[in-house]
Amino acid sequence: MNGGGLDFEKPILELERKISDLRKFSAEEGIDVSEEIKGLQVKLKKIKDEVFSGLSASQRVQIARHPKRPYFLDYVERIFSSFLELHGDRRFSDDKALVGGLAEVDDVKIMAIGHQKGRDTKENLMRNFGCAHPEGYRKALRLMKVAEKMQIPIVSFIDTPGAYPGIGAEERGQAEAIAVNLREMSLMKVPIVCVIIGEGGSGGALGIGVGDRILILQNAYYSVISPEGCAAILWKDRAKAKVAANALKLTADDLIKLGIVDEIVKEPSGGAHRDSDEVADNLKKALVKNLKELQKVPVPTLIQSRYNKFRNMGAYEGKKNGSKNKKSKNQ
């Protein structure tokens, strides 16, 4: 699945088009241009290495938002041998921005839950651009409770710019729905694996993001706020989003150094949208490995370790009597 449109991809896409045109010309005219193609392929590899080995934080954010990047249901199709979608929160409605159901991966039965975006305007309106309402988070919790009753692990796929901030969502208790999920997920008596597959924005991501293992795809991001939102608040200028992206430490490499995530899942060169099958295969292996490890952990140990994991996140420095003192993580 190849996609284009990002500024820093343009030299690569241009060379790929030239190679494709030469192959078509060779096939139609019966002329051997293999040497020319070989030369362009060498040049293409060099440019790819240069571009993708030094991506900035803001460029990784662009890749995480790529319109042809695989979404939750794309992974469902490629990773799970079966999937039975379950609908509704039994209170208000069925939120299409958050999908979930019973699934099976490598003979391990699980409850899979994930944000779902759309591919075109019509589908994006139906999916609300992956921004869930309170009923979405309540549906997710209902399915988690079913998983707990069935004693099967939970796997959540995070890909949202944030929870929907509209008036209706606030009237129906958006903040309360997310807060309840945080509390209940921390106490679930089954293993939970969370994977950030694209955008991991604010409380909308955290609403299904409390788990025993947090995985992240190589070009995904996870942040308390989007770079644009941060820039608008701090500098009143969304044009400073690149500066904000660097300051937020939102890339996979930053997050693993900070201890926020546990594992980075490798993507194909250039991003997941360039080879959906390859990234799905990498993610499947990571999920199976982590699920099998967690299933061996006794429930009391699982819950205590999950609590400790989130309790120990973050460290800060403060000033006391004019000097800088490092505070402990648990302080």
C-alpha cells in the first residue's frame, strides 16, 4: 500500500514514478532498460536512507497521520484469525469511532478494542475522525468487563487525535467516562496489552490505554496534546507546531527512554502505509509474545505490577532554597 503527499517524501515518490514508467516503457516497447532502472534503484535506496534515518518529531507526526496508514480494522483483517464485533454501550448508542469484539490471534482468544478512522469524507463523518464519544468509552469498558468475565486478555489499539470535545459529548459525561475507564482498567483481573498504532492524543488515547504492556509502532506518537494544540496554547501560533513536537517528546524513541512505553514495533522504511502486511506481521509477533508472557503472571501480581508501572511514570525537578533538587518518581 503506497501513499504519497508528504513534503519530505516527494524526492522518493518522484524516483519511484520514474522507475515505474521505465518498467512500463520496457514492457510495451520491448527495449531493455535494466541498467537505467538499476541505477535509479541505487539512487532511490540512498535517498530513502537519508530521508528516513533522520526524521524529526514533526515528520513522524505526519507519518502517524498519513491517510493511507493502516487503521484498527486493517490490523483486524491481517492479524486475527476470527473477529466478532460487539456493539453498543447499553446506555445511549453504538459509537462507530471505537470498535471492539471477540477475536483470536495465534490460538489466543482475546477482546480487541480500537479507535477507527475513515478513508474518505463519508466514512470519516461516520467514524467521527476516530474521536470517540462517552458512549464509545462506555462500550469499551462493557467489552472489557465481558473479557474479565470470560478470563481472556484485552488488546487495545490506540489511534485518535483525542476524545470528541463537542457539547453533546460533554453533556453525556466525556471526562467521567474516561476517568472510570482509567480506574476500572487499572483493576482488571486479566492481562491488558495496549498498542499505539498511529495518533495517541490526550485522554482520548488514555481512555483505553491503561495496560500491563504498552507497545508503540515506530512512527506513531503519544502525547498529552497535539503539537498544534500545544503551539496554540503556549505561543498563540499554530505555526510553531514543529517546535512543540520536539518539546513534547512524543516519538517512540523518546517515549521508551522516558519509560512510558515498553516496546517499539518496527515499521517498513518510510512508514506503515508502505507495507501494511509487513507491519501487521511485526505487530502480530509482538502481541503474541507479550500475551503469552502475561498469561503466566498470577492475577494479584499482574494488578500490582500494573499499578506500579503507572505510579512510577514521570520524574520532575524543583527548586528548594535556591538550589535544584531532583524529586523521586513516587513523590
